[in-house]
Amino acid sequence: MKSLTLFKFGGSSVEHYHVKTKRGAYRSLKEMVLSGYSIFSLWLFRHQARKELLKRPDHLLKDMGLTREEVEQEAKKLFWQKGIY
């Protein structure tokens, strides 16, 4: 496993720390943290939405254009797997 190499380009705040990516580009540490937070938020949303869909009665699922079988299949997916929404 390669170690993380930080490059400082002036200043003392986190925006001034950059990481060299595999392709040789530099990304700010702040950008990488925000990107990770966005991914985590999406995964959390998927997990919560799938749990909520399971609680809905069939007549509401029908109003949303979904069947119980589709919802159960969706609920079996792991949080990082893209779904029907």
C-alpha cells in the first residue's frame, strides 16, 4: 500500500494541502474530504430510502409505480449499489 503524500502550496489551512493522484494530478485535501462526505451521504440516503420503502403499504407503492416485489429486490441491494431511483 502506498503512503499518502501531501504537498503544501503556501498558507496553513487545509485548502493548501494537496494530494498527488495516481494520474499525476493534484487534488486539494479539502476537495477529497468533501467528495468522501458526498459519497457517504449518498450511501446513507440509499440505505434509509430502501428501509422506508419496505414500510410502505402496497397501495402507496402502487401509487409510486412500484410493486412489492420490486421494493423487496431493491431492499436486498447493498448501500453502495445504484437503485431504481
